[in-house]
Amino acid sequence: MSRLHLALFKLDTQIPLGHPLCGGWIAPAAAVTEPLYAQGVVLLGEEAPIVLCAVDWCGINNDASRVWREKLAQAAHTTPERVAVHCVHQHNAPFADLGAEERIAKQHGLSSSLDVRWFEQVVQRTADAVRESLGKTERVTHIGCGQAKVEKVASNRRVIGSDGKIRWWRASACRDAEARTQPEGLIDPFLKTVVFWQNDRQLAVLHYYACHPMSYYGDGLVTSDFVGLAREARAKETETLHLYFSGCAGNIAAGKYNDGDRPNRFLLARRIYEAMLLAEQKAERVAAGQVGWKTHPIRFPLLMQPDNEDLEKTLADAKAARAVRARAAMELAFRARHDRPIELSCLRLGDGIRIVHLPAEPFVEFQIHAQKCSPQRFVAVAGYGDGGPWYIPTAAAYAEGGYEPGASFVSPESEKLLSDAIGKLLSD
């Protein structure tokens, strides 16, 4: 008989109207279209509990990530190393970076990126939900995994020209017809799903897919966007908890298949929903095996251009754009925490399933690398953990140019460091 038990938690983070969205880069919250949830599972077995949490926010960086993990660990009677908190990464949603907000608050005339008191309340409410869930655990008898190809959603944002440089860049929405005619490029086309059962009853379903989860944004309408619509539709139909984790989507978005027209949100949601349904149907039940957890700390080499002095000048420059100043605050916050490593982790479910948890916005190449490291197993990857580094591109991307390497806080040497760490997590 399996000794594995599962506890479930879910709550609306209740973003207040007027709160900054995407760290203040875009219009603030004017109305709530769909709730933004913090939800997850607690796995209780022979070892200390494991917490997996997905949050419908844009980013949770540095000390904000640390606070989330520490609070949830306390509530679950475990250690922060056994807690994985990941953003889904919708943009009409909050962006939490406590170190950056502390710096922003000291600047005259620079608008806030985060209501810190509200942030603390949300984290505490989530911890309370975790603690309460422990009184309603369910025994897990079986675990299954399945995958399904997602049709016409993901495409590579970076289309390289004959000169080896970026020729077209396709964001979440792309109105350049010529750019949309270009090939999909390198993607992982499969949505991967893990299901926990008690006999023939679903307890929880976890979905993983690599694509920026936005159809359009910047209008002040708070939304979980197309992935949230698909997820909640399945949750309503099955009357159980469905979690969605964005994979390594740093260079992946829906731009080839989305020109930004409003109806496309529902079209993309339908395509994700269909893949979720098919992946669930393919997930055959096998007896729940041993559960394990492995971590690997990593200190990414910094990209020290510009240097700290120049970043401080940018932050203090009242004539600079708000987004430029806030980004400087976030880069300074990441550099300030650099001595505290970022922890990668891997969940082992029996012999055949591995779930890798990565920070920030990694390129899809890292997800494909993880699958190659353990080809005989079902490997799912969650990105968007601690968002401190911002983007984690491949080394080649820095020479190719474009947005992502220009927005990264880490150096090209990070590719080998992260690839090696993934290999170690999947070495057993």
C-alpha cells in the first residue's frame, strides 16, 4: 500500500484595483477579468513534505521568492529547499521583487512596482491555506503521466537571418505578417501532464507546457489569459485541482499564430484545453512508487554591463523612462543577493517520472536538454521559479542579439552551468 498522501490548496490572490501590473511597465489593474490563483499540492510520504505551488503572477524574484518558500515551508512542516514556487508568468498580473521595490521607494517621483503589505498578506494567506490543507489529506494509490501535441500555439520568438543575427522577433502577439509566415522554429510541441489518483478518482492534475502565456496585455484587465482559461475549464469539469506550470519559454511565444486580435485568446485556450484533455486521457494509472526530491544550488555568473555605479545613476535619473529605472532597480536587487544561490530541484515519482524546477525565463533549449538527459523517463520542466536572473539564454543568443540576451542579468557562461546542473539533477 502506498504511503504517499496529497494535500491541495487554492486561493484567489485578490489583486487590488490600481495595483501595478508587470512591475509597473504597463497599465495598472483597472478590473479583474479572471481571478489570479495561488494553488498547489503538498506531497507527504516517508520523507519531509514537498510543496509545489503555481502562482498566476508575472514574476517572483529574489527575496520575494525566498519569503514565499520560507512561509510555505513553515506551514507544511518542511524546509524551504523542499518548496517550489513558480509563476505562470501572465503579464496583466503582479510582479514581486522586494529588493527592487525597496530601491524604487527611495526615489522621488518613481511609482511603485509592488504593494509590499498586500504581498505579505497574500503570502500569509497562502501559508494558512497550506496549513489548513494538511487536515484534509488524501491517500495516493496511483500516478500517471501523458503528453499531447499542442497545435498552433507555440513558436520561437527569435527568427535568425542569414547573417546569424535576429531577423524577425515574434512576441506574444505579432502583427508583422511576414514574421508570422516564418517557420515555428525550435519549440517543444508537447504539453506534459502528471495525474495523482486515489484508485479511479483524480486527486490533482499537473500540466507543463513551454510558451509565454499571453494573448494580449497592457489594457489593465487582470487575467489568467488563455492558459488559465484552459486550466480552469478542466478544473470545473473534473471537480479537482488542475495546476499549470509554464516550461522553458524564454524564447517561446504564440506570435506566429496570434496577431493580437481579442478572439484569439479563446482560440488559444481551446487548443491548450484540447491538449490537456488528450494528455489526461493518455495518462495510464500505475501504482504509486517512492517519492524523492533532489536539489542543486547554482550561482549564475553576472553580466556586469552596465556596472553598479551606472545602474544607480539610471535608477536616480528622473528624466529616464520609468521602465528603464525600474529595470535598473531589479538588476541591482539581483546582484545584491548573488551570494545566496538559487536552488534548482527535481521531483522523482517512482522510476519513470521526473519533474525539474528551474528559475527565471530559460530558453526552450534547456527543457529539451533535460529530456535528453533522461530519455528513458517522462521528464516535465517548470520554469519561472526565482525570477532574479530575468532571462537565461543560450550562449549563442548573445551574439545573435535581440531582446532576451539584452534583458538578461547573467552572462553567456550560464548556459553550461545550468545545463550541467540539470544533468546532475537527472543523473539517478
